[in-house]
Amino acid sequence: MRDPYSIEAEHGLLGAMMIRPELIDTLSDDLSPESFYFAENAEVFRGIMAVRATGKAVDFLTVGEQIGNLPNGDRALAYCAEIVDNTPSVASAKTYAGIVRERAIERALYSLGEQAMDIAQGTEDVQAKIAAVQAAAMSIDCGAGDDDIVKAGDVVIDQLDVWQERHDRHARGETLIGISTGLKELDDKIGGLQPDHLYIVAGRPGMGKTTLAMGFIGEASIRQNKSSLAISLEMNKGQLIDRLVASEGRIPLTLVKNGTACQDHGTELAVATKAIQFAPLYIADKAGSSIGRIRSMARRHKMRYGLDLLMIDYLQLVEGDGGNRTEEVSSISRGCKLLAKELGIPVVLLSQLSRKCEERPNKRPVASDLRESGAIEQDADVILFVYRDEVYHENTEAKGIAEIIIGKGRDIEMGTVRTAFLGQYNRFENLAAGWAPAPKAQQEKVTPLSRRYANKDRF
């Protein structure tokens, strides 16, 4: 096993920086004093960067004077002069930098092993320990800084292939960028559920937000063969399957629950069960999960089975890390957004709304109604509010109609999508082509008696 350091590479890198100061910015990319194994070399690196920051010329003399004495008590000036004298080739400076970076990562991996042992011996539950180890592993910098900044012209060249692919897809009649929601008008507006995006589905209790989100999951897995994971912190696995079967088979949910679906809808039940059985659809009902556990679960699932879509029901039931609840919710929503980017998938996060919307004459929700944190609105790429007028108004003309209000969207148009809500089947569906809300009946004008006889002769 090789040593987790190379004093030759560290000296060669530092010497090249002092001989050719114009290379400092390039060579120091993704390096820090901690990248050096030897304390003296770390101090020389700090000195080089400090002199560079002042705008002075960088050489062994200015760096040595900047440092003064090394941690071991020796004079830095003599040490810097020795490094410069023994630098074999400035032309190999980038290679030296790569070696220093690699050895630093190897040391970090050794440290990770020790950290994992400490975590394993802690008092937290197993899932929390796994999440902590994964987080520690993800924090190790692999030195990909060369790709962080690119020339715009190079991106344009790469983007030509993307534009061509979009053109070809449109020519084939495939207008969606992401995964279809199963609701055509909603797909037209948001382009489907797109990778790296966080979708917030919010509504007051009873509006159907879980039904809508599970519809997304069913559409993705059953009809598009996409691997989906639904994490429910409110319902157990059996309740989720009851809802899925009722929706897929168009069987009244009450019959599924009371056991009579087998005799009254046997064929529909068999077809729906088979469709769900062979779909790449996965569910989890771990109550009290933290965002760390959820991220760990999603990463592990993607490695084992692949993952195209994740749904979490719902935000307010996710455990925080303690402290202020608003800060906890902010951390949870931010964690979900980072998870979407890390895994390259759409994440659908359900959220409750505050009661503020019910205090207004128009009870349709707005972004400020999101409960507990304004950070939810900031982190979300798209916010979808679910509203059904019949929940508040028994005699509404919009019975059986649900409004999906696009409350926020990056690069998409705001608006409202109306769908059919089939509550007994636990599903949302497209409205019939050409459907439009019926015009409100005009009130009959009635003249009050006092006016009717205002100009009549009185007896």
C-alpha cells in the first residue's frame, strides 16, 4: 500500500508556484492548506496565497518573509529557497497538483473509515447512522473544479445536440420534456415532471393532494414503466395499495375497504392488481423519518432498482433536527431540492396549507398560505395547489371539478388547470374535450314593492 502523501509532489507543486507565479490560480484550484500532509508545506501554501492576495510578486523571498518561522521553528526563508532549488520541472506542475489532490482524498477516505466506526458505535438508530456516513462520504471533495467554469461557446456547441433531440422528439409528436402526469392540460403547461425539479403539491385537508400525487406515481410506473418510490409518513402500505387499486381499477374505494369489491368488481380488481404487481412501483411507510433517512433511502433505492420519480407525503410529518420548526422545515425543503439535483429526478413533496385561505372570501390558495416556512416557496421549482370548490360550497356549479393552480413555476406560465375529480375512485382525470364551465345563471331582476308603487296614486 502506498503512502497517503508525497513529499516530492508537495515540494514540486510549491516550487512551481514560486518560480512561475502566473500558474498559481490554475494549480491551486481545489487545493487548500489541508491538502498538504506536512505542516511546513501547508504553511508555505498559506504564505504563497497570502502574498498573492496582496498583489506583491511571489517568489521564495517574499513568501519566506511573509511566513517568518515554520511550525517546527525553522526559518521559512531557507526552507522556501531549498524547495525552489530542488524543484525538478515547472512543466510537470499540474501533475504534481493532481498527486497532492489525490493523496488528500485518500487521507479523507481513511478518516471516513474511522468516522464511520465512531458513528456505528453511537446511540442513534441504524437509518440515521447510514445517512450520517453517506453525508460524510458525499462531503469528500473529488476535485472536479476544472469543470465548474466553462466557456459559453463550448456550452453552445454541446447544446446543439440537445436542440436537435428536442426537434426530433417534437417531430415524433413527443412534446413532453419530463414524465407525464396523466393530465394532458397540466402536462402542456408544465412540460411533465422534469429531472432536478422539486414539485410542491399543496392543499387543505380533504382537497385530494395525496390522490393527485399518487396519480402521478401510478401514471409514471404503470403506463410509462418508470421506477417510482412513494414515501408516505401518514398512511401505511395497505392504505396506499387500497387507493392505488381503486384508482387503477375505477372501483369505489369504499368497496375495496369493506371487502365487497371482490364479488362486485372482481374483473376490475384482478386487472388493477396485476398492473400494479408488475409495475416498477415501490412504497415505504416509515413514520417519523427525517430528511437524512429519506435521502439515504432514496440513494440506496436508486443504486438497487433505479429511480425516476420520488414522492414524499408529507413535509410537515418529516422529523427535523430539533430547534426552531421554521428552520427545520427550511432544512427539509432544501434537502429535498438538493436530493432532486443529486439523483437527477423529479421530487414531488406534499405540503399542508395554513388556515389563512379559509378566512378569505375567495378560498383559493396562494403561495403565502404554505405552512410554516417561506423557504418552501423559495426552494420549489413548481408549486401546484389543489382546490375543490365543493369542499366549501355545497351547491357550487363546480361539483366534481378540481382546480390545479400553478402558484409558481420556473420558465412556465402561471394558470389554472381544471380536471375531473372522481372521489369515489380516488383519482383525477382529464375533462372531456371542449368542456367549459357553465355560465352563471343571471339573477332575475325583481323590483321591490316600495319602488313598484312609488308613482301610483295613493288611496
